[in-house]
Amino acid sequence: MGLSRIVYASREKEHFGLLEIQGLLKEARSFNGKSGITGVLLYDQGLFFQVLEGESEAITLLYQKIAKDPRHEQVTTVIQEPIESRYFGNWSMAFVSSYGEGIGKVSGLKSFFDAGHNLLQLSPVQANLLIQEIAGGQWTVL
Ligand SMILES: Cc1cc2nc3c(=O)[nH]c(=O)nc-3n(C[C@H](O)[C@H](O)[C@H](O)COP(=O)(O)O)c2cc1C
């Protein structure tokens, strides 16, 4: 089986404060670490954007579980494809919150967000711009 990634966006159903995010990350990192899954979770104003990287079968199964999680809705797949190498190989699940960083500042995406669009409406090309920006290390990763 080869390496793949799944990139999706979703909307919280109940509010995720710092405590809920920390709980989620603890759960995710424990499972992902045991399953060879890496990636990043971005939270911005009630919306999630997540990259899952790993063996195709492992991330497909995880994504099925995540998609059914009652804590969020409008789970929207943006990219699902084989990859040569990981962007977030050092992270069982990196976390970036756009407080202070501002997804609206990502070059190439500013006009998109300024026009009132959100993470749920990203095209694959736009999602890749965001992923490259995060992986580029300019943001605070927790
Ligand atoms: C936005 C979001 C992202 C999540 N990311 C992960 C993840 O990367 N890894 C993980 O194991 N669980 C993640 N979860 C939690 C899963 O949906 C699920 O609760 C967890 O896998 C436990 O499932 P189980 O009780 O069926 O074993 C995430 C949940 C949400 C809402």
C-alpha cells in the first residue's frame, strides 16, 4: 500500500474552546502516532481544515470515523490523492490556530477570503497554497 493524503474542511457543531481542542489533539495524537498517521489541524472561527497523511487504508479508515464524528458537520473532502512524501512527517497531528496568524494573509488567498469565502469553499489548488504556507514554518505550530 502506498502513501496518500486526505484534506478536508468542516464546521464545528458545538463550540471548540482551548480545552476541547486540547482534548481532541490528545486523542488524535495518541491514535495517529500508533497508526503512522501524520498531518495538521487548523481551526479558524468555527471551521476545521485538516490534512491526514499515511498509508491509504489507514487514513481512509480514520477519515470515515472522523466524518461520522457528531462534533462537526459539513465534512467536505478537498483533496484525496497518493503522495510521494509527507509534508508533516514530524507531527502526529500538528495544530495551528489562525488567531494572530490570519489565514487571510496567505498570499494567493487574500482576495478569496476578503470576498467572504471560507475554508469550506477552498479548491484543491487553494488548499495546497494553505498547506505549503503552514508547512513552510511561518506559523506557530503547537
Ligand atoms: C475536527 C476533528 C479532527 C479529528 N482528527 C482526528 C485525528 O487526526 N485522529 C484521530 O484518531 N481522531 C481524530 N478525531 C476524532 C475522531 O473523530 C474519533 O472521535 C476518534 O477517532 C475516536 O473514535 P472511536 O471512539 O470510534 O475510536 C477528530 C475529530 C474531529 C472533530
